[in-house]
Amino acid sequence: MDISLGVFLVIVGAAIVTFIPRVLPLMILSRIELPEWGLRWLNYVPISVMAALIGQEILIHDGKFPSITDNVHLLAAIPTFLIAIKTRSLLATVLSGVILFMFLRWAVP
């Protein structure tokens, strides 16, 4: 298989562009002491990103907000969220969410 110089440069460029934003902050932040408020703030980043991703998937379908009775994703997400709060178990949350979603897809036309 013959790779042209242009394809090789695109692959190397993509690798560099992917590598720098991930490694550079890690290298910089590992050498400095962050204040307590900064560490607390960073603790909320993963849950905020996950909430934004899940919220968009649950609430918007085909660029529109569906009605609550037709939104199977939202109907399954509400009890799943309550189970997550009650059990604090990833396995219980995922299993209940999948089972609820499957049941609602079957039950709601």
C-alpha cells in the first residue's frame, strides 16, 4: 500500500491537533497548585458535560421538542434518574434505564 505525502501529512497534522489540547493542559496543570475553589469547580465539569449531552438527547428529536407523552426517552429518563439518586449504583441505573426504555418503546405506540 502506497501512502502519498499529502495523506501522511494530514494524518500527522490530525494527530498533533488531537494530542496538543489533551496533553498540554495536563502538563501545565500538573506543575502548578490549584486553589481549592478551582479544584471544586473542576469536579463539576464531567457531570455538566454529561448532563448537556443527555439533556439534548432526551429533550430534542429531529430538531423539535416532542410532547411529553410521545417522548419515550424522557419517560424512561425520569425514573432512571430517581433510581440513580436512590441507589448511587451505576449498574442499577444502567439496567433500569435500559429495561424501562425497552418497555416503553414496546408499550407506547
